[in-house]
Amino acid sequence: MTAHAPFHATESTTTTYWYDGRLVDQSAIVIDPFAHALHYGSGVFEGIRSYETPRGPGVFRLREHVERLLESAAAYGLDVPQSVDELCRATVETVRASGHESTYIRPLIFFGEGKFALAPRFQKNATHVMIAVRGFSGTIAPGGATGCRLTISPVMKTPSRALPSTVKGNGHYTNSILALHDAMDRGFDEALLLNERGNVAEGTGENIFLVKDGRLHTNPLEEDVLNGITRRSTITLAKDRGIAVEIAPISTAQLLAADEVFLTGTAAELVSVACVDEHRYPAARPITEALHAAYRTATRGGDPRHADWVTYV
Ligand SMILES: Cc1ncc(COP(=O)(O)O)c(C=O)c1O
């Protein structure tokens, strides 16, 4: 088996930074080695993309990403000086300054210097806000063109009553790292985590969908999954095309009985799943392919029903 490999992605080696209110050179960013987030994961982040469009660079679903970022920040008591509008404007400014059309955008809000005890909100550690932009095109799709080889992970998805799955917290990702390292050690491309009830939760960085008898299925947020923005877009694009969408818990038996399975995420877009452990899916994936084509069109500003999904730079 081949290793977990990015599929025709190109990434710039330089990064453009906006930090605490303005565009800065990387050398101007000084992070204390005792930054709280570095030790305890007490930060939140986003992954956003801009695409090349006929009207220049367009950021896909910028407002939704910034809203989720600020909701995540609120969950940890990070006091963010900027509003949603201000962070949207700062993102556009940073993409423009990068000089790239097609980019990966990484906003990060974290507790920085101050005391090392475990109540950064009460002990008033500094809060920092960063937006980093790199040129990026293609997709980071586990498995590449032939489809992703998924394995059911022995690592359980952290229950939301331990770490709320709708919060995109830095520390939450140690759960994904354990699961992905284990999957890669065993020669798979990606791990599928089950929740504490033994139902399907999600991939290490993607939501999951399955197709059965022409209907699309995904699980609800109560199943310990991120409220993925690609997930939301996929549901809307399916409904636009008259495809019925059912949102209900998914058992491993339903997963194995599916006609098609795919993962969704900003970096991955829609990734077809070739197999789950020893179980292989049919090579024909008509609904996955139709929805991925629809998603590609929408991200490039080509879907008039969803023109408001793209913010031009
Ligand atoms: C755990 C997890 N689930 C799902 C997703 C997909 O979310 P989105 O479509 O908003 O990128 C991501 C990626 O951010 C993720 O990290």
C-alpha cells in the first residue's frame, strides 16, 4: 500500500502573515516559548481556501468560516478584539498581499504569554490573532485519484461532553493525530473514527457521507462531528439537484452496505473512498463525481444560485 499522499497539491514555500491587527513580516512575529497554547493546545483555528475565478481570487464561504472561528474562540473564553466583519476584511487583505489567487488560509487565535496554570481566561494570558496565507492549489486528498483507503480506527472519537466536536480547537486534534498515525502505520490513507456509541463519527480532518439507493446520508452534529462547511455546501448542492438527503446516525453496517462513500473537507474537497479495511466499494461513483463537479463549480464562483458563497479579493 502507498502512504498517505497529497494528491496533486502545490504549496508555496513563503507565507504572508497578518498578526494582531496588521500585515507583518514573519520576523516581526515573536511567540513566547511559554505561550499557553503551545503547552496546552488552548487555541482555535480555521482552514479556508481561495480559488482562482474569472473575477480574480475568491474566498470560499469566508463569513461562515470566520463565524465558526469566533464561536470556537468563545467556547474557550478567548477575548477576540476583532469582529466577524473585521476578520473577513483582514483575510481578504492578507490574500491580496500574498499575490496568489489560489491559497490556503489559516486563521489562528490562541492564548499566549502569561502564567502557566490552566485557567488562561482567569489568569489573563495574552490573546493573539493570526491569519497566515500560502499559495495552494489542488487538493490534499488522502489516497489520491484512485480513492481513499480508509480504516476503522481503534482510537475513539473524543465524545463532545469531553471536547465539543463543533469547536475547532487546537488541542482537539491530538485525537486525529493518534488515529492518523495508527492508520498510516498500518498502510492506510486515512482513519475513520467511531464515537463512544460505536457509530461512525468522522475522518481525522473530514466529514463523511454515504450514498445508498440514490439517497445521500450523513450523520448529525450530535454524533461528535465538526459542523463542516464543505458538509453544509454538499448538502445544499445535493438538494439543488433533487438528491434526497438524510441526516441520521450511521452504523458501521450501513457504512459497509453503501453504494458510494466519500469524505468532505476544505483541503480535501470531496474524496471518494475506495475501501474500508478489507471491504471494497464499486468503482462507479456517479453521485460522488456529480457532487464534486458541482462543488468545484461553486468554489470558483460558477454557480449562480450560490454566488454569495464567494468573496472576491
Ligand atoms: C475533524 C474535522 N472534521 C471535518 C472537517 C471538515 O470541515 P470543513 O468542511 O469546514 O473544512 C475538518 C476540517 O476542518 C476537520 O478537521
